[in-house]
Amino acid sequence: MSGLQRTALVLTIIGALNWGLIGFFNFDLVAAIFGGQTAAFSRIIYAIVGIAGLYSLSILFKPDEDFVGNLEPQR
């Protein structure tokens, strides 16, 4: 798995955790940290997480052979 894929996956997980907080506790962590949902920086974070989610779709449709090759020890 490439560094870009790992980064996208981490950002997607962060977004999912934020949605979980919103759903269970009505608390938006990104908005709380960066100054509300309408703050420019919060909107940038939301956009980056959204783009990471879209990019993570490529991991879902990637053939298994691409991942198996990465399991061999590197020399």
C-alpha cells in the first residue's frame, strides 16, 4: 500500500470517527477544534477528508494481487 493510500485511509477513518461522534453524541470534533462548521479551515478539512474518501474507493476496487505482493519481506 502506497503512502498516498495510507494517508487517504487515515483521513477517511478520521472522517468516519467524526461522523460517529456526530451521530452518537451530536458533537462535531472538527468544528469544535477549528472554529465551527462554517469556518474556512473547517471547510478545508471537510473537503480534504471527502477527497480522501473518494480516493479510498480505489483501494476497494484494487485487485488482491496488488496487496499480496507487498507482503513479501524486503531486502
